[in-house]
Amino acid sequence: MTFLDTAIGDIVDLTNGSVRTRFEPPEYGEKLNRTVASASLRSTINYLGFYVVDHLWIYSPEDVAQTITRGQRERNCLRMAERAAPSQTAEIGYHAYKNLLNFTELHGLTAETKQRVVHGIRSLPWMDDAMKLRVVNRVRKIAVELFPRSLLSVVSVAGLARSFRLEHSSALDLYQRTVELRFTSDIRNSLTNNGTQLYRSLFSRHIQLDRKGVLHVPIALVKPSVGGDNGALDPTPYVALLRGTSLRMRLAKALLKAALGHSDDGGRKSLWTHKARRHFRVLEGCFRARFPVGLDQGTGMPNPPSTLTDEILEYVAVTLVHLDFRRGIQLLTNNATSDYRLADAQGWSSDQLFFVSYAQSLCHDSDKELASRGSCPAMKAQQDGA
């Protein structure tokens, strides 16, 4: 695939021959295909669902001289996803995969090379100013196809192109449908595969698959899966964030409430395991400590309790997703001491990085404390028996 491919040798002779500017990242398509095929779906979902949206911050019209407050970046990023044009979304999608594969910044590379070509053209003594201007304008108009159709066909799964018209779908929509279909296919076909451990999260076994193979996570009414506890996997409810091109933090909040048993119909069934519920309570306490006063930034008056709860739930939602993403990376790399280089390289804010690390340590301490409590009675019984 060619990202920048133009022949200007018929106009400009810089090297006594044709000059052909061609950028072709080595084995890009092969590596991308291998990454999509082998990476943890848990990591892919969280990566595309939140980090891609996080990049949409640069398209915010209000980002000039704007003070970023707590939780504002995450909410604004999600709003930007609804306003992004398909071309912008395609660019964001490219950057996500580019960062995942640690490729050089393509925009910087193309701009730098263009500038070198322009500088060479302007230094030619035999070309008059009018011709230089025409050639420079032609070079500057060179378009860089960030996501060519050949690459889109590489990342799509079998039959995906037939399910919807590619030319009328954004790249993010393609990613969502691709991941969704891959995920539902895997949880059907990989029950005995060791790789299924990558999909296990903090959540229990409640999933629903419709006839088209689309994964549904019920919010108001939770029904146990047909396979029961022994026959089903436990994907995170955040898969539901992939149900549409509009990724809403409010949906994450609703999922959290449903997971905790606060469903709208008054039901008390919970999606989460006891361990997940304990982790949530630990994180909730952490973020409540972050809002000691809860003043409204516009009026300076205290926020209503419901507003404060919503903000805390949103923070906890984002943090749980980041924790799950980190866990997926650790499982994928078989490295329990992963330093989370991906998060650092992705340009997440220091605020996000700090609270993800802090939240992970809190959950780890909570697990250790619970384990020690459970071991104390056993040790005492052992000593009594001796």
C-alpha cells in the first residue's frame, strides 16, 4: 500500500532522472493484520473504545485556552466522537494502530519530506519563479491516504464487507463491527482454548447473543446466560460501548449501576462478582476522596448528590476500563510486572496514569487483605489441630 506516491520527475529534474516520492512503512499491513489477529480482544476493545476517542480531543473547537477540569477531558472526548467527520475518524483510527505498532509519526514524516522536496525545488537555478510556484503548489497538494481501502480489507473479517457498505461507514464503525464480530466468534469457538483467559475480566457470566451474532449486555434487566456458570465466559460489560458509533460515558455509568444491581426496574441482580464489587467500592472511595467538596464550577455552589455521584461513577468507569486494559496487556505479554509502556506512549495525561496506577495498587492491597483474612481462620484451625 502506498501512503504518499507521486511522480514529479516529468516537471522537476532533481537527480538527472525521475523523482518518485513513495512512503511505504515496512510490512505495515502484515503487522497490522497480525496484531488484530493475535492481540487480546479485551485490549482491543478498550483501546479502540477509549484511547481512539481520547485522540478526538484535538478536534474540540473549545480547546483553545481552555482549562481542563476533573473528568472534563473524558466527557469532552466522548462528545467529540459524535461530531467527528468520517475522514477525521479514519485518521484517528490510523493513529491508534500506528501507536500500537510503534510506527513513526506518518504526518511528521510526510511533512518533513515534502519540505525537503520544496526546498530542493526552490533552490534550482534553472527554474523561473512561476514554474517553481506551480511545482511547489502541486507538491503541497499531495494527499496522504492514511487508511487506504486495501488496508481496510486487511483488518475486516470474513463476510464483514457484505454486511454493510464500506464506503458509507466510518473507520471507527468498521473497527467496532470488526471487533464485535471477532469477539462473538471467539467466545463461540474458543471455549477450550487457553486464549480465553485473555477475555476474562472483573465481571461475571452474563451475556446475550442475538441471531446475527451481536453481543448484547442488558442494562435494566439482567438475565443469566443459557450456559450457566459452567458454560459461558465473562466478557466485560464495556463491550456494550461498541454497540454504536456514539460512545457515551453515560452508558458506562448505566452499566456500572446495572452491574451493582441498581437497575431501573428495581431488580437487584448484579453482573459483577464479589471481587469486582469490592474493587468498585475501593475505587469509589478513592474517587470520593477526590471530590471532598464537590462545588459547581459555574456557580460555586455545592453540587447535588446525584451530580456528584455521576461524576464519581464516570471516573470509576474509565479507571476500571484502564485497569482491564492493563490486565489484558499483562496477560498478552505474559508479564505480570508490565510497566504499562503503552499507556505512557499513548500520551495519556499524568492524571490518568496516576489514578490508574493508584487504583491498581488499591485493588491489589484489597485482595491481599482479603486473602490474609481468609488464611487466618485456616491457620488457626491448623494450629488447634496440631
